[in-house]
Amino acid sequence: MELSPRWACCIAAAALWTEPAAAQVAALVDLSLEELGNVTITSTAKREQRLADAPASLFVITADDIRRSGATRLPEALRLAPNLHIAQVYNSGYAISARGFNGSAANKLLVLIDGRSVYTPLFAGVFWDVQDVLLEDVDRIEVSSGPGSTLWGVNAVNGVINIITRRPAATRGTLAAVSAGDQERASVLRHGWSLGNDGDMRLYVKHTTQDRTETAAGTPVEDAGHMLRGGLRADWGRGGERFTLQGNGYRGNHGQPLPGSINITGVKFALDTITLSGANLLARWEKPLAGGDLSVQGYLDRTVRVTPPTFDETLSIADLEVQYTLRPTQAHTVVLGANHRRSRDYVGHGAPQFAFLPARRDQAWTSLYAQDEMTLADSLRLTLGARVERNDYTGNEFLPSLRLAWKPAPDQLWWAAATHTVRAPSRLDRDIYIPAQPPFILNGGPDFRSETANVLELGYRGQLSPAVTLSATAFHGDYDHLHTQELAPSGTSVYFGNGMKGRVSGLEAWGSLQATPWLRLHGGLTLLRPRLELKPGSIDTAGSVAAAEGAMPRRTWRLRAALNLPREGELDLVLRHVGALSAPSVPAYTAVDLRLGGRLSADVDIALTARNLSGSHGEFTDLQTRTEFGRTIQLQVRMRWQ
């Protein structure tokens, strides 16, 4: 590997700044391996429990992990999770999935930010270019791979990402942060203060600017953009009762790189800048009640996305959820809940070749769920759960689950799970037509039904020694009614149907080694084996099997070393490998990232992050339009004061 003089000088200067002094080596991290097992999580049972007791394939990204990664945006922080496939499509565009089925419109992964779902009913997925959370405020990210639909609802088919921010009481004072690099510049200002004896509040504003990228041939990719975001969070609490109010607003734009966000049945469009704006407001009340805990949460979310010339969308969502957790006996912990969600979606079109029909659609989702965790013996727990969720397209969906957890020792957990889950239709499945007026070439998907999956899992989590932790999960999913593009009987048009089925099996494993008091090593591996096929009678015209299997890397792995240096310095090295894709054809790559950080004073941190030191690579889309991500360098400075 050859480094340019600029890189060599930067790294050498930083290394001199942290000149060794062995007597000043500090403890590696704030938490020991044993304490990490006691981290409180909420994703598995929708209530607080220890990570060491959670019978699920769950990886926790801590605030310290995020800081030491040098990440400046959420998808880059998510690369720390070994049970996710992260593919950067262009500068602000990402394809993110768990256990396969990735793509720019990946639709089997549910993402929550402080309990607010950022799923869009337009395509049942996430627009990652607007999920620009303030990473300095994130307490942890819980990445659960495998079904989570019993407690979280349809579309939590292959996983749940639960992003949890810190309470304002932990962010008092003022924080100013700036970062500057080859491709991105960002600035953050946050201030938190006390609201008397019972409450705290914080405000923040963040601005990000991103430059355009290039293909391997040096052709400019028109993906430059900027985003301005601001928000607040306020918490009040007294005697076990808590109230939270938080809101965010944003506005920005970015280029629309080729081949564009829409390329269906070979129809392509001239592209222009995508403009983005939105605002959300969430309120949550929690109170001990009759021996249990009652939680009431509601939020409003409005987004506007203008993607010329194909469409512009204005989406408004209102969501209300009531949950009650109780222990009717010593052997049972019961979670009961109800959720109602409404959306009003208007999708206009600027090109005669493309339309969502009807342009305006109001939808409602109503669900009831219950889960009972039963103690069968001191070391054996059985969890039974079920959810009934109604949507306007397919009516009622039944989502049951069963989990068995066995703890032969306090630091060892074996678990097994069986789950039925669904991915409900979205507007992209039902309401899309080409052209905008009949006769149609693409005639929507009037009979598109829910995609289904029956998933079996067997897992282990434990501390093998005081210095070693391990988590491993083997899984097998039977999928049916998967999305295809079918030829109509007339032979003159196509429509969206459910003509594909198949199986995806695999293994997820990760662990940590406290090699010395000042060196911790992390490693993770995911193996996938997809076997998809068309169902009898299907006349698929889009190569759906090849596209679905081709977007799944058969092997991904990552290694991370966190090293404490003298004088409160930090050195972090990451190697991540992603196997080849066949549709689109993308070669396998291994990336090397390096971060060097430290403190200039008690209130000033500085870090230098170098990415892709092993050379440039692409991660998604066809070669002609694929962004080539090369070596970059980023300098970050954070200042705090009371």
C-alpha cells in the first residue's frame, strides 16, 4: 500500500503529537467486557433488559464506538455493526439491509429514532439521505437482525435498527464541533440546560456540505449537496413519572446521480437536483401504574421530497401507541400494546412517462400486540408473542413468535426462536404506472399481496473468559410471495406480482478480546447462502431472482482494534471486507480505515480519520455510473464548556 506525501505527513505529525509515555497509558474504554454485558437494551422485549439476557441476534453500537469510529453521519456509524450490509451508492445515498435483500429501495428493515419510525409507505423502506441525526447525542444504536415484527410491526422482517439518543440531563452545557475533509464539511452547535429541579432541555443545529464524487473513469457524479438541520429535546421527571418532548426540522438538497432514482422497465429520465425538507414532533409519557409501567407515545412527521422530473411527494404521518408492561405473577412479564398510524401521501409527477395512481392516498394501520415472558425454571425462559396488524391493502396480518432462552451459567446464554413475519405492500408495489396515462406498459400491482417469511434461529451469547466475549447466530428463513415483475396475459404490459420464493440461510458471529489493559480487539463475520427461485406459473420479465440474489454478498467481515496511547491519545484501526455482488456486478473489496485522536485540553478533543487507505473501490450500481470511493481524510475538533 502506497501513501501520498500528504497522508504520510499527517499521520507522522499525529504520531509525534502522541509520543509514547507508558506510565500515562489509561484504561482502554469506560466499560469492561462484563459491564458491556450489563448494557440496558430495549429492542428485543420493548422494555429494559440486560444485553446478556436478550435472546436475539443483537449488536450494540455504543456512544464510545461511534466517537472512536470518526463517523460523521449515521450510515457510516452503522458500518460498525457486523450484522448489517452497508453499501454506499453515492455521496449521501446508501443501501442498507440485514440478512440480504439489499438495494436502493431495500424494504425489510425497520429503523426507529427514539421510538419514531422513519419507514416510508412509499416503498416500505428508508430514505437514508435525510436521516442525519446528531451523532454526538446518540447514546447507543441497537442493531437487531432477524424478525422483530411481533413487537414492532410489519416490515421488521430481517431486522430492527433502534437509535436511542441521550437524555438532556447528560448533555448540559455547550458543544461546538467542526469537521473538514476531502468530501465533506460539517459544523454542529448544541446547548443544554436545566429546567428547574425536574427537567432538562437541549437545542442543536447542524450544517453539512458534501462535494460531488467521481466514477473509476474520472467522470463527475452529480451528487453534491448540503443539509441544514435543527431540533430540541426536553425531559421532565418526578417520582418515576417521565415526560419527553422532542422535535427536528431539516432542509437541503443534493444532486441526482445517474442512473437516477427511478429506472423501471427500461424507462430513464433526465435528472435534476433533489430537494428535501421535513419536520417531526414526538411526545412520550411514562408512568408507573398498578404494579406495572404505562407508556403513551405520539408523533407527527411531515416530509417533502422533490425528485424532478419523475415525482414530488408530500407525506404526513400521525402515530399513536399505548403500551403497558406488568408482572401479574413472579413468573410472568407481560407486554400489552396498541398502535394506530395514519398517513396522507400525495405524489405528483412532472414527466408523462411515470405516475403513482391515485396521486393522493390516505392509509391507516392499526395493530394490537401482546408478549409474555415466562420463567419455566431458574435457567429457562419461554417468550410467546403475537401481533395482529391491519393495513388498507391486505387487511389483517397475524405475526406470532416464540423464543426459548437457557442460561446454564450467569455469563452464558443459549436461545432459539421461531417467527412468522410479513412485509406489507407499499405504494411502489401497488400504485405505480408507466406511462402516466393509459395504455400502460407497467400496470401497477393491483393484486400484490404481502411478502412472508418463516424464520428459525439458534444463537449463543456469552463471556468465554474474563477477556473474551462471543455472540453467534445460525438462521434459516423461508420466504414466499416475493416481489416480481410479471408479464400480463395480453403480452403487451407488465405488472407487479408475487412470483418468487426461496430460502436464505446463514451465520452471524462477533466477539471482543481484551488483549491488554490498553488494547481491545473486535471481530465480526456474516455468511449468507440464498436459494431463490420463481414459482410455477411466474413469467418474470425483470430477472428478479438474479437481482435479489446478486445484491447479497456471500461473506462480509470486519476487524477493529482500539488502542489507547499515552497522553490520552487513541488509535483505532478498522479492516472491513465485503464479498462480490453479481447484480449489479461489483467486485469484492477490503477497506482500511485509521483514526488518531486525543485531547488538546480537558474540554477540546481532536481527531484525524483516514478512510480507504487500501485504495479506491465501488460499492453499488453498474460500473459506468458507479461512484469510486477513494482515500479521504477528515479532521474533527470538538469543544465543550459549561
